[in-house]
Amino acid sequence: QVQLVESGGGLVQPGGSLRLSCAASGSSFRFFVMGWYRQAPGKQRELVASITSNLRTNYADSVKGRFTISRDDAKNTLYLQMNSLQPGDTAVYYCNADGSTFIIPRSYWGQGTQVTVSS
């Protein structure tokens, strides 16, 4: 079992920055593909960025060059550095631990953190 707790959301002006964190419990964090997803009102949840256990990253086209995903396996923590934020980035951001390739597939979600970009 893995528990995920996000933090770092808030209200920021367009062009500003935020850093999200996702603290994970358990000793198997380093084996998961970790990802950040977001869901805006009236829209489906979408992948923002992901990072594998060997640090391969993937980004949605809409955030490339602005967002950076990273992980610290020693601290069981996932990060998302968000720069040049735009109103279109407003959403609830969720942390995900993807163990779909495990012998016993599993996936875990955090409770989400609100990011609002507005002047």
C-alpha cells in the first residue's frame, strides 16, 4: 500500500511559478512510474508529466518547456516545478504511482492540490 500526499498548490498570477510536492509512504516508491495529472472543471483528467524509475521523463505538449518533473527516491518524494503559469493551467493536480507492470498491478492516487492561475 502506498499513500500519496500532495502539497504546494495555491493561487498565482499569470507568469508565476509554483512547485508541487508529493510525499509517498512505503519502501517501494522507487519502483513506481510516478506521474502528475490534472483535472480542470468540466474536463477529463489528463497526464501532465511522468517519470520512470530510471528517470525517463514524458510531458504533455501543453507544458513542455515550462514544467519539470523530478523525483527524490531517498525522500520518497515527487516534484513538479511549474514556471510561466497560464490561466489554462488552473486545475486540481493529482499525484499518481503507477505499478501497472508489477506482478500484481496496482495504482495509487493522492487527494489532489488546487492550482489557480489568475490575476
